[in-house]
Amino acid sequence: MTDPTRAPGRPPAAPGDGPAPRRLRVETHGLDVIGDAERKGTPRTLFWPWFGANVSVLGLSYGAFTLGFGISFRQALAAGAAGIVFSFLLCGLVAVAGKRGSAPTMVLGRAAYGVRGNRLPSVVSWMLTVGWETVLCALATMATATVLTRLGWGGGTPTEVVALLVVGSLIVVVGVAGFDLIMRLQTVITVVTGVLTLAYVALVADRVHWGAVDAIPSGSAQEFTGALVFMMTGFGLGWVNAAADYSRYLPRTSSGRGVVGWTTFGGSLAPLVLLVVGLLLAGSDEELRAAVAADPIGALTTILPTWFLVPFAVVAVLGLVGGAVLDIYSSGLALLSAGLRVPRFLAALADGVLMIAGSVYIVFFADDFLGPFTGFLTTLGVPVAAWCGIMLADLALRRRDYDEADLYRPRGRYGDVPPLPLVLTLAATALGWGLVTNSAADRLDWQGYLLGPLGLGGRTGSWAYANLGVLAALALGFLGTLALGRARVRRQERRAPGSRDGDAQAPAV
């Protein structure tokens, strides 16, 4: 089996070869299967990339975002904790597919969607990851510029331009280099940002006023649900489409429970701690809560002593870069899975150019951050939730590991464009978009078209901001596949390994 996205001149590893010492170099793997000789580590190693990608101080800002739904501290804590843990549990479950199939997440999705039918969710995945890397790059740029301005080392547009060039270049270089450099960088980010984040918490502890926090009134069940869904889309649900990209390097004998557990634990730990601190700070200071909506990272510097601004810039930038690096790596893989035939590093480079262009708009031209950000999360969160439900149900129905060769053959066991998953995805997305609203993003005011017909009060009713569409899309995708996809999976697994039904010369896709 060959893969056009793999660089020429590098022979596949022989199954009997032992793992050779790895030097840092540009990764040549694209959509191809990782050979047994190159698979290494244990599920415990998944802790590092997932913790490093989610230890960003942006997690503090989610405290203000969550309270913005009009709920109390205890409600926000419950909604945030449930949303974070459940969404990263979904990541852990999807990551099991990487161990079972040795290929990137969006290639493994071909088992459910067919080889070319999978291009639709691949495009959605690419849009989501490019969007996230752009948001993180822009926030890192604004945080750096804010710190430099407060220190008197610059200010205005020139400072922001320099910050964007430095941050953007770092993200692109690491994303293009690939897996080995990412894993090493994430280990460093985990240690450095973990220590400095604890120092930040200690320095701002005296800003917490429990009386003010406790006095925040409770909100309705609808507002609680909206906060819960927002936290899901802001954390793990934004990673599910990339969850198997790192577990595919683990040995096939790795524990599935270990993969789920370490992915969930690594992704959830830092956001849970940061959420608690963020809720306490935002609940104690209404002005800070409002400022975070405009500049989520920069606003956090206003409560710091000047001498800690440089360490804060380090922790802010490294944390955001850690998430953006994983996104640009996975966005490149999603772009290849969508049909682009270039080496992986060129796809990542192209995404890096788009990321910098998008960051320029956010940093220099956008008047508001929170409104468009919420609209982005919710709008793409609906089809991604539908994909996640279908992917998890398909994985649960399978009794055997993937036939890796057939993941690249349109006339293999997984088919080319099977109608069921595509119809389910479109139906779940249509249902989901009809049950969400984004009033702060003007171009998305067409959403919520089912809230009135279903008796939920319309676009201005009590359920308008509960974002039920994300949960509905996830449930419809999962339950629909369980109910209607079982026979198809059984037919696939009855075929002999490598059987092509006459497709002896099918090209890799």
C-alpha cells in the first residue's frame, strides 16, 4: 500500500526492526499507517500533549465567559466541570481508534463514512482546527503586545506586528516539523507553564472576595445548559476530530482504558484548576469580567504586579502556542484527508499562512472577540458533534481492529460514499443549527429556526441560548448509527482481510 502524502525515498519500517534513536527532523508521515517498528510509548505519554495543549491561561477567562450566561458560581462550576470532563472523555474514546488503526483521526473516519464520503467531515474538521489555531495565535499575539506595552518596551501597531511574527513563526515551524518536536515541546510547555501558572494563582489569590462571588444569583436551567454546552465546545469537543492523531503512535497492545484515561485526565486537569480560579476572579470583580470579553488574556495582566509580567507573558504565550501547534498539525492532516495531494508539511505550512492571515484580522480589525468566538464554537460545534456521535457509535459496533489497507481503497470493505453516515450528518447538523442561536454574531442570525416550531420560545425565548443543538446533533449521530449501522459493520467484518471484490489495482486515496 502506498500513500501519495508520504514523502518519497523513505521505505516503510520492517516489522521486525527495533525502534531506532530518533533525531529531530521534519516528519514525513502523512495519511499513511504508522508501522509497528515506529510505534512506541505507553498510554501515560498521552498526558503530555493533552496537558500541554490545555494549560493555557485562556482557561482562566472561561470563568468570566461562563458567568456571562447569568448563573451563579456553583452553577458555573458544575457546568464547567461537567462540560470539560465529558468532552475530554469523548476525546479519549475517539483516541482508542488511533491505537486500533494506526492512522490519523480523519483517515480512521473512512470506516464510518467511506473513503471519499469522508471528505465532507474532513473539510469541517479542517475548518475547525484552522479556526482554533487562528484564535490561539491571535490571543498569544495580543497577550504579548499587552505585556510589552505595560512594561514600556513598545506599544501600538508595531509591537503587535512583531509579536504576531514571532508567535506565528514558532507555531508554524513546530507544526511543520511534526510529531517528534511537538511531543518534546509539549513536555517543556507542561512543566514551565504548570509552574508559572501556580505562581500566577498565588499572586492573585488576594483578589478573590468570596462574599461577592457567593452573592451572584442563580440562573435558570436553560442558562445552565447553555454554559455546559459552551464549555463542551470550548474544550474537548474542539479536539475530538484530532484525538487519534497522537495515540496512533502507541503500540497495538496498549491498554484501551489507559488511552481513554490518560487522554481525559491530561486534557481535563489544567482546565478544571484554571476554571475554578477564573470563576473566583471574575466573580470578585465585575470590571475584570467585562474586560475579559474584549481581551481574554490581556485583561488578566491588569491584576498583576509589574515584575511578574514577563513570566506571565511566557506562560500565556507557551500555553496558547501549545494548543495552536497541535491544531496546525491536525489541520494539515485533515486537509490531506479532504483530498489535497501534497506532503503533510506543505499542508501544515499552507494552514500556517491562513492562520496568520486570520490572526491579522482578529488583532488589527475585529472590534469584538467574544461574540464571533462564541458563534464560531457553536456553529462548527454542531457538525463536529454529529461526526463525533457517528464515529463513536461506529467504533463501538466494531469487534475487530480496522483493516488498514481498506482505509485507502474506495472499493474496499468500507466503501466509497455510503449514504447513511452522510444523511445522518446532514440531518443532525440541520437539527442542531435549528436549536442554537448566536445573537452576538450578526451573520449567524439565521440559526435557531426550529426553536419556535418546536415550542421552545423562538429565538428570544428561554431556550434560545441553551445551545441544545450541539447535544441534539451528538445524540442523533450516535443513536442513529447504533440503530441503522450495525448490519453494515457486520458485513464489513465478515469480509476476509485484504479482500477487494475485484478492486485489485485500486489506488491509495
